[in-house]
Amino acid sequence: MSFSNEFLWGVATSAFQYEGAYLEDGKGWTVADERCKKKNKIQADSSVASDGYHHLEEDVSLMKELGIKSYRFSISWARLYPDGDGKLNEKGIEYYQKLLVLLNDNHIEPIVTLLHFDIPWKLIEKYEGFVSRKCIDAFERYCRTCFKLFGNRVKYWLTINEQNVMAMMHDMLGLNKEDPKLSEKLVQCNYNMYLASAKAIIACHEMCPQALIGPCVSYPTLYAETCHPDDVALAYDMQDMMAFAPMETYVYGIISPLVMNKWRKENTVPQMFKEDEQILKSGTADYLGVNWYCTQTVGISNSKSGFNIGVELDIKKNPYLEYGHWDWSYDPKALKMALKECYARFKKPIMICENGWSELETVEDGKVHDQKRIDYLHDHIKQMQNAIDEGVDLIGYQHWSFIDILSSSQGFDKRYGLVFVDRDNFNIKNCQRIKKDSFYYYQSVIKNNGLGEINEER
Ligand code: BGP
């Protein structure tokens, strides 16, 4: 078995990383804008990003040339509701209508993320964001507006991008690191986002019965540094808490009993109401969106670096793997494993919503020779093919990213695109678009509906 004719070969971006125009045409300030401004003392904030807002027609015609079947992008909540829950911004509606019409005219299926790291800042000021249930109401209202305005053109929706990452990062939620109640607030936000996601799913099923909607989970496969039972247990527990427990909530509509137990032990049980159980149960996913890039190797250590999950651990280097400039591993075989693991556990169709390789890149004679990205694409697509062959219901692949975009925390020079954007961390230049070698490679994969002959040649 291989890729079906309906397989959604696509590319992905997100609003704050691609659009720019961060205060143009009435858009409100967001947590992502604030975070990028603070993080990057360089020009690489979300003010211009890839300047997608001003290159829409050009970019969609590049997508058409690439031959993609789908395009995953996010709607900026604050472009529609600058205050998060106040007045609707007509200019924001116009922008997304225009994009959807362009996609439709070019037979590209939109896959729309409702929230990708950019909570409207006003909601942080008013309610501390998702700490409050008022933010759930605001999110539901915004989602209902999206379904009403754009539902006739969108079949695939995604609720919240990488809630499982947001729940570990105070600045992605607009919270203060020094807050003595930070741990409780992180858990409350996490819980409230589950409810928000479920409410979005319920609304979508009610308002757009033909559509499919799911979450988008970050899922790096974790390896234990050694076969010492402590290392193995650590990798197992982390994987469970970070990826599988969230998937369980989205798919089965329950908070994992293991998570509840952890919250109890750590004294962080969030405020919950009886009716929440029904909301979670009624708002379950139609498919699983998964962002998968690489594997991470973890082990117990004496140092205090790494994730804050209540134990001391280090992210290690795996001696059997190659690493890129930002220390992300190159490990395609693990993708097949990850897809099988997910499918075996949850039996839902899977959409890879992000997968890609970042590099420092320059233009040479008007070209960008990104051979490593071509290898990455080839090797990961091969593993997708193997996973399908072994029975996984994989419905699409959205390459991260279509075009060079602002990294979520490492500036603009960390490039992921199939299309080069002529700007860098310090100089915005003219943001001219240049097709990289990988653009042509992916184009041939799509044309072949898989590796086909390309696979034979290598
Ligand atoms: C995911 C995010 C994306 C994207 C990607 C790469 O976590 O959903 O927004 O940024 O990772 O990460 P980074 O930009 O940090 O390299």
C-alpha cells in the first residue's frame, strides 16, 4: 500500500511567523508578538516576519506551482478580534477571505489552525489569559465566528497548536516566571485549553457538520540515554505526560487518571466543574494532528538543566545520530515508529501537521542548494510510506514550512522553507522569494504521489 489519491501533500505556516503586518489593518497585539519582541533583540520579531501579508497572491501562485494539495495556516485571533473578545475587525475578515478564495481558485485544500501560540494580549491583561474561564468563552466565540465566516470553504480545522508545549512555557501563556503561583496557573491554563479545544470541536460539529477537526500535538519521540531502568522509566514517563496523555484527552475526552494523580501529588489540581466532564466527552477529535521533527534522548543526571517536569534530567546527544545546527536530531526511522505508536494507541486518522529541517542558508548565483532538506524529505516520506504499508491511516503531510518563516524562538536565520525569503535577523531587505532546490524536489514527489521512481534512483 502507498499514498492514496486523496493524500494531502501540503505545506504549513503560522500567522505570527509568516504574516508580519503585526499592527496593520487593526490587528491587536498578541502573546507571540510580545514574546518575539522580548526574545529577539534583533530585527527578527513578528513585525515583518516573511511579509506574507503583503505577498499573498505571489505566495499562493508559488504554492500552485509547487503542486500542493493542501495548505496549513493559522488565523490570527487578534486580527479578527483585536481585543480577543470585543469588536470584530472587518479588515481581518477580508484578509482571510481573500486567502481562502485564492486557495479555492487554485484547488488547494485549506487546513486551518485556530490558535497557534498567539493569544490576544488584551485577554492576558483582562483575565490572565487561559488562567480564567472567561478566556475559554472568548475562544469559543472566536471559533464560532470562524466557522460561520469561513466554514463554507474549510473542511479541515485544527484547534490549538501544541497545547502540550504551551503548557510548559510560561511566556507562551503570557504568565510571569516569578509568579509564586506559576505551577498552579500552568496547570489551570492547560486544563482550560482542553475545555476550549473541546468547545471548539463541539461548535464545529454543530455548525460545519461536513468538516473534520482535531488538535495538533507536539510529539518528539523520546529515547532513554541508557538501558538503566531509571533512564528508561524517565523517557517513558516524559513521553506519556508530554504526548500521550494530551492525545488521550483529545481522543477519549477524559483527563488521564495518571495526570490527575500527578496534579494531586503536586497540589496543582485545577478548578474543575461537574459539567466539564460532558464537555470533554462531547468534544473529541475526528483526527490527530501531529508535529514530528526528531527524537530526543533523555537521562537522569545531577545537573538541573532540561525540562521542568519535577525531576532533574538532561537532554543528551545520541551518539548514533547526526545533529543539525540547532541540535535537532536527524532520525527518520523513528517517524515510522511514532506513527505506528500513535495509531495503535488512538486508532484515529493521523495528519502530520509539521515536519521539516532547519538550516543556515545563503543564496548562491540566485539559487539555494539545500540538499540536506531534500534528504530529510526523502527519508521521512519513505518512512511515512512504510507506516502506511504497515497499516497506519495517514491522511496528509504538511511540510514545515512552505517558506522561510520566523522561528518560534530563534529568529529568522533558522530557515525551514522550501522557498527562501531574502531577509535575515538584522536586515529586512525586500523579502524577495527564491525557490530552493527542495522546492523542485517536493514538487516531483507530489507529482509522483510519493517517492515512486525517485525512490528507486537513490
Ligand atoms: C513547532 C511550532 C512551530 C515551529 C516549529 C519549529 O513547535 O508549532 O511554530 O516554530 O516547532 O520550531 P522552532 O521555530 O523553534 O525552530
